[in-house]
Amino acid sequence: EAMAAPRAEDALAAVAAVIRSSTGADACSVYVADEHGVRLAASSPAPGPLPAAVPPLVDWVAREGAAAAETVEGTARLGQPAVPLREIGRDTDTEVQTIQLPLRVRDETVGVLRVEGGRVGKLDESQWRFLDALAFYAALGADRVRVAGDLAHVEALREADRLKDALLASVSHDLRTPLTTIKALAHELGMLGDERSQIIEAPADRLNRGVADLLDLSRLSARAMPITVALTTVADLIGAALQ
């Protein structure tokens, strides 16, 4: 039911709510880790309006791919990648306040599950097994959030590229009209024997070539310009580039 949620964030929030209720914890948070860093993706209860800072221990778990726990005294228990969370998350001489579990998909850490308060350090063996199973769904949800974010980023880049092409075409066409007028006036001055016409015409020609290049670029991006592929010599290519 959670994984069928229409939005990736909703699915992750549903998983967080089930983990919180099944463990009797005060709060359950799921963080997503990607190339941009670690960020809070879902929480039960729902997070406040202001973004909360990522706990340092969550950053460590995402970086090392190992579980960790924090006691009420503020000390941290750091695990190893192969050590189960229950080995360091149980109450011993000091009560455990939070547990952090790396969420892995395809041998990659995609996020961190953080369970806080309640009886989190007093879970029995069946509850630990259930938490392991739910953590698998949390990992799938975190991976889904990452993929959805990547798709949104790609779509934003496509839209920016489309707007860039439209802007290039619009600006190029808008520059053509005043350039034609400037060229015509400069030519008229030349016909009257005014040598200043050359000072105007030379940069106008240069700008006109730049505008033509912009138009060609926009046509190429829009696949509106036919391209003929032909063999050429390296010497001709280098010579054209140097020129």
C-alpha cells in the first residue's frame, strides 16, 4: 500500500509511519543520500515548516554505510558495514536514544533510517526482524525519491535548453532588422563620399555574421537545418579552425 502511493515522498512517509508505530518510537525519519548530499525526505510525525539540520551521525552512516546508535548521554556507538544494527542498538548499561540504519539498494547507500525515542533500545528479536524488513521498503522508497528527483532535474534542464533555443532564435531575428537599417544608412553615406561609412559597415558586417551563426545554432538545435556529412582532410579542418 505504501509503495503504491502516487508520489515517492508519500510512499516514504507511509513507511516511516509504520516503522514508528511498530517500534513504539517517538519519531522516525528517512533521509535520502545522493551526489548533492543528505536531506530529510520523510518523517513521522510530519516535519515542521522549517528545514531541520541533518544530524552528524546520519551523515556518518550515509558516508560509511554502517549502522550507528546514540545514547541518552550523547555518546555514539559506531558499527561496521557487516555488523547488524541490533548489536549496537540494544540498551546495555546506557539507554539508547536513537538508532541509524543505512538503507542500501544494489550495494549502494541510498539513504538513512533514523528511529528516535520510545522503547527503541528495548526491541525484542521479532521486532528487530520486522524493522529489518521495513528498512528494505524504506530503502526502495528512498531510491524512488532519488530517481524522481533525477527525472525532475533532467526535465528542468530540457526546459531550460528549449527556452535557450527560443531566446536565441528570437534575439537573432530581432537583431536582423536594425542591422539591415544600419547597413543601408552606412551604404548611403558611402555613396555620398563619407569615409565614416566604412567605420560603421565593418562592425555591422561582423555583428551580422554573429547573428547568422546564432540563427544557424538555433536551427541546428531544433533539427531544422539539413546536415550533409562528407569526408574532409585533416589539413582542411585544421586550416579552417585556425582561420
